[in-house]
Amino acid sequence: MLTLCQVLTQKTGPKLSINEWDSLVRQARKSLLLAQLAETAQSSETTQLGGNGLPPQVSRHLASARTLANAHQRAVKWEFDRIESALLSVNTKIILLKGAAYLSQQMPHAQHRLYGDIDILVQSDQLEVVEERLKWAGWATTQHSAYDEKYYRRWMHEIPPLQHAKRASNLDLHHRILPPTARITVAGEPLIENAVQSKHYPFFHTLAPADQWLHSAAHLFCEGEADHGLRDLFDLLQLAQHFLNIDPNYLHQVVNRSNQLGTSRLTHYALRYIKYFLWPELSDEHANACMDKPHHLLSALMDKIFIRTLRPQHLSTQLPGTRAAAKLLYFRSHYLRMPWKLLIPHLIKKSLSQDKAAAVG
Amino acid sequence: MIVAEHSLSQLSSALATGLTIDTFPFTTRVTSQCSRMAINLHQMYGDFEVSQTNQMPDFDVSIKHHRRWYKPQAQFYFDDYPPFVPLPAAQDYAMFEWGLNWCYANHANEYLILHAAVIARNQQAIIMPGFPGAGKSTLTCELMFNQWQLLSDELALINPKNQLIAAPRPVSLKNQSIDIIQQRHSSAIITEPAKDTNKGTVAHVKPSQQSLNSQQAPCTPAAIVFPKYENQQALQANEIDPAEALVTMAEQGFNYHLLGEIAFDRLSAVVDNCQCYRLCYSSLDEAVEWFDSLLPSSEPRLTATKVLGKNGKQLSC
């Protein structure tokens, strides 16, 4: 198990040397998990990680990360306030997704998390009115070419990202959780139907517990960038533990729902790699109960990719072949997103426009 | 052992695998195989201690060259990640300095960090918020050569006790300022200028020994001065409302929004203890004289009645 994962999941181990701390802090920072590391280091009862026993070079950076995480939380809560204000008159479920959802449910790990943008899901026939209200409240479409604009609105599960003109905060407005053209996809309606009202932020809804896991797993395992896979896996672990405390059958429900909606391949991967990185005791029964399991050869290939791309992207823990794995991940995400007849022209168009940008810049 | 005690070739070898320097209040590990980096670090950081013990540096940065044969580029890495677009290779050292400022500004939230130059005398500090084109760097450099302690030319670090923490590093000068300072102070050690940066021609000046000697002691904020260079303008100093100073300085905060209420309380405490001025000048000599009158070297505390204003007349404060 990676040292960072051991520490994050509070598995006891030998006392860490200063060199190990050096690598750990950098891996955690790169993976957006430094504030989480700060929390684990503080609350751990093991003497090697106890609050008073941390070297000062380490504790100052953990403290700095905490300050950042606190600022992010404040910012997201203010965004909740502003989004509510903007959409007060719209009579439809406004469903928070991913990080925003974790924070709205006051999940413990949400306090030590960083937030890049806020994702919300609405019914597709309400998309236009919601977008219009948001624009009146100061959110603007980010700069995109006419091609990008058309691509998003026609083929994607979300409209082009919105950015607030004054606060520069980012808002992603979804009508589905996966693109309609994707090889693995699910319509918005079944998820929206089961969404539950938030207890702490009654204006908003969140997906049903099993659907939250399903969505986060789908998002991670369709992703083309290897930035913060470990953070997303950690989120999935926290989700599982949070809901298992409430209902011991939670993972069975997740698998059943994934089988029902057709995303069990992605759920299978999520379970497999959470076990590999963070939760070795996880029973194999759940991953095995996924209907759409990959062929064992494909699984071996995916292992080669994901054990490289989900780990912290820092040299201290990089495996040989990571760059190749990252490229494969990128192509896989595009392959999943569109059929060939759309994908090939799209990739050509994108690579030409990038060349043009590079020549100008 | 200080950097100057290494030969250039020793320093180059150490730099290639990672050289850790005490850049109070932080330590920085820098890795580079670029010759200009070795030369400039040897020159600029001569009086800085090289960390011998196996310790974890605060910042792990590197400068690498890419595209050797066609328009070579320099890239700055922090924790093995490049936060910026690459620059022409000739700007590699300048990029290191800018990049390290970015590291301080973004990863040291124990301090409230403002974009400002800070100088001090007898542990009494004067903060000069950094508006572009104000001539702050030239003025800061000039003051340093007139026995003022340089805390920083870019970043005011304010600790939880509302004190200014010194972080002296090479001072960045632009365009004509480079020649002005070299002419006024022949002993000044200045790097070869880097041309065609997005700020024009840029060079760095070695910080004074005095500034490094005094760096460990925190300073009490005594005054806030907004300097503005205006050609052929007679020196004019006006007091400004502390509230205006507070709001203006908050705008120059790098992590003001991150610290939230703490930032407001800390900055208010600093401003409460300071006299705040707007200073227009065209002569560096006159400006230095004015600063000297604000905090004379023979007296340990700011004496309000001895501030010189326009035409050398005393201002009553």
C-alpha cells in the first residue's frame, strides 16, 4: 500500500522519516489531499503521527493547506447562497453533484477538501430557464469557439462551463451525468426522479445515496486526465463508509443500481481500485456482482493504466510507463465519449486548433 | 557554509541534483542544469547558507530547458509540476525568482501576504504596497543601499502577532532602473539583464549583507507609504486615511481572501499602528531623505512631528 494511502486511512506503520514526510507532503499536495493529510495527522492517535510529534517543516504546510480548505468551504457555501438567490423562482429540482453534494450533506471529509467548481444537475427541459436565470445573476459562458459551443450543446451532458463575472467561481450545469453519445451512458431522468431534498440546504437536492456513488465512480472512470484520481477514489471511499454506517447493505444497493442503469463496468472498476489503493479488506463479492465485468485481458490492461494514473502524480511515486498510461487514458476517455464517426473528426479538429494556438502563442 | 564558499563548478554540480538554500523564513531546494542558473545563484545568493542537514525544504523547485535547438524555452517546476507557461530560455533565472515568489504567495498561509515592498530600520518596518509603475523596486533598492534593511521587494509577510517577517532575496529591477542603480552604486552586484520579458528588460540585485544579518528578528509595522514616481515632480507627502490604506492594501493581498476574517483583523491591527502616506517624488535622493526623516537611524521609534513634507517643511501629524 502506498505510504500516503496508509496514512490517509490511518493504518499504523513505522515512524516516518523526514525524507518520507517530504515525499508525502508533495504527493498529497499534488493529489489535492494535503488538507486531508493534515486532518489525519492531527486526529491520529498513533504516536508517529500525533499532533505534537510532527516536525515543524511538515506541520506548517499542513496548517497552510487547512487554511486553504477552510477558504474553499466558505466560498462554496456562499455559492450555494448565490445560486439559491438566482434560481429562487425556478420550480424544479436543483441537484448538487460530487463535492458540492458532499459538503451540503456535511460529510466529515468535505471539510478537508478542495473545490474547483460546483456541479448541478437539472431536468433537460428546464435547462434553458435555469441557464437564463444564472446569466441574469452574473454567470457567463466561458470563452469557447463556435465549434466547442456546438459540441457541448449537441453532444455533451452539460452546457459549456459558466463562470461568475465578479467572483470568477465556476459552475457546471448538467442535464445528464454522462454524454448521450457515450458508449456507457444513462439518462438524467431516473437519477433526477430519485433525488432527495437536502436536509441542511433545503433549496437543493442531492442524488439518492446509491446514485451518488454510481455518479462519482462513472465520472472518475470516464475521466481522461490523471490529475487527481486518488482524491476521487478517496471521495468514493468516504461515501461508502458514510452510507454503510447508515445502511450495511449500501454497496449491494450501489451494485444493483449500477446493473439496472447500465454503468456496472464503471462501478466494477471503482470497487477494484478502491480495494487496491485504499481498502484491501473490501470483499470481492461486490465487484463480482457487477454484470458488465471486463474480460480478464482487458482487466489486465486497465490495471496497467489505472495503477499508474490513479496514484499521486509525483516523481517520488511514479512507475515506469506513466506517460504512456496517461495517453491511453486520454484516448480511452474519448473512445468512451463518442462513436468513431464523431470521434475521429473531433480529434482532428482539436489537434489542428491546438497547433494553431501553439503557433500563435 | 554559505553559497560563496563553493566554487562555481561545485555549485553547478550540487545544483544539478538539488541544492537546498536557507531563504529565511523558508528553505528552498532548487534543481537545475542551466549554466545561467548556476552563475546567477552563485552571484545573488553568495551570502545565503547552504543547508547541510537532511531536512525537508519548504519549496522544491526546478528550472529546466526544453526545445534545445529551436527557440529554446525555460520551464519552472514546483513539486515536479509546471504552474506557468514556459518562457524563452534567456529568462530562466528571472523565472526562478518569479516562480519562487509565487511559491511564497500561494503556499504559506500562516502569513498574511501582501504585494508590497518592506524596508525597516531598528526593527521598525515601512510597508510600500505594490502598484505597477510606482517605481517601488527602484526606491526599495536605493533605500537598501542607504542602510535600510530589506525585508522584501515583493512580499510583505505578516505573522499572527502582526509583525513583519523578513524574507530578503535578490531585488528585481526593470529597464532604466538597472542603469540608474548601477550608476548610483558602483558596488551593487547585478545580474546580466534578461531582455524582452513581458516586463521589459529585467535584472536582479544582490541583497545587502545587512539585510541578511537582521533577517531573523521580526519587525513592528510603523508606517505605510504609497510611493509614486512622477517625472520632475517636487517631493510631496500627504497623509491618507487609514481606512483607505486598509482597503487598498487588502486589494494587494495574495491570500487575503483565504484568511478571511483573520486577514481583516491582522491587517487592521497593522494599519492601526501605522501612519499612512502617499508620496510623490522624482528624485531618489529626496525620497531617501524623506524616509530617513520618518525613521531616523539614531532614534528607535517613529516620531510623528519630524516628518518632512513638501519643500522640507515639517508636517504636523
